[in-house]
Amino acid sequence: TMPRGPAAAAAPLLLLLALLLAAAPPHGGSESPRGKQKICSLFQYNGMCLQGPSGVPGRDGNPGANGIPGTPGIPGRDGLKGEKGECMRESIEESWTPNFKQCSWSALNYGIDLGKIAECTFTKMRSNSALRVLFSGSLRLKCRSACCQRWYFTFNGAECAGPLPIEAIIYLDQGSPELNSTINIHRTSSVEGLCEGINAGLVDIAIWVGTCSDYPRGDASTGWNSVSRIIIEELPK
């Protein structure tokens, strides 16, 4: 007769556990292919061994240590020789050609106190350049009381406005009538400056003599017994 009750219900489970233990590999050993076949035969369905669900994906491992640096490569060969470059001095000379002029007089001996003394015509090549002008010559002023005279440049009849007039003055203070009446000193002096804002083309440049503001004029003299000159030079800005 077959056993009944709880013992009878547990009998199949005990039999299955015994078969699993018999198919498991010894402790510390690897599972043999034959043992896998025994376990699989217990869970076959329609002749196929059932596969269990996938496990949880493992985490990424720690980054590995850097490898040993490689040996230096073979040095490369020299490249082809480049073309000869242009000299900086040549580039400057090509972009800017010097432009200057000088007008000179052996002895002006001009004794006027008001008016134009001498002029020099210059051809300006560029509108965005500046003109450097220089007058060098003998100047003299004398008077019995305080007086002042002004020598200045004009460009096409107008004084420089870029930025200011180009001028020089001589002031003689009041002294005793006896001494002032005999003072007659001629000194080589210069009037010089830069003027901007003048258009390209012909420019009439002149040196004039006139009065100072708030002072009477005296007896002026320009270019006595010596060479006088006007030098004009066009400069890049």
C-alpha cells in the first residue's frame, strides 16, 4: 500500500532534491558535462532544456594603469627649402617713396615788417600724409620801445590748421632810448613744424612776417648777409 498524509506529499520533493545533489559536482570541483545533462533532463519541456532569466549586468571595472611609454620615433627628414622672402626694407621702400624739396637764397636781405618774404612750390603725392616745413635764416628785430614780430608759414595762402599754425616770434623789451637805438643783432633762427590735412597736388608754401597780438611792431629784417632756405618733406601718418 502507498503511504498517505503529509509524508506522502513530501516524497516527490525529497526524491528531486536527492537527484540534484547526486548530479552536483564535488565541493571545489567543476561541473561535468554529464552532470549538466542530468540537471537539464529534470527541467525538459517538449524535449528542450528551459533557460532561466538573465542575471543583473555587472558594474564596470576600475580603469587600468597607464602602460609603459613607447620609445621615441625616428626623426623626420628635413622639408623642401622654401622660397626666398622679401626684405622688410624693400617692402617699406615700395610702399613709401621719399618726397622732399629745398628752395634756397644766397642773401634775401628782406627788410619788410609785414608781408610775404619767400615761397616754395611743392607737389604733395598723398592726401593722408603730413608736410614737414622748415625755414632757416637770419632774423632781426629792433625798436626803441617794447615790440614783437612773428614769422609764420602759409599753405596755399592760409596758415596751418592741422593742428595749429607754424610760427616763431622775436620779442624785444623796452629799455633806454640810447641802448635800444643801437641794438641791431642778426641771428640765424628757424621756423619749423608739421602740418596735416592738406590735399594732394601743388601746394604753395610761403614764409611771412607779421605782428604779434597786443604788441606794436618793430623794425624787422630777414635773411641778411647769409643763406636762407625752406625745406619741405612729405611724411606718412
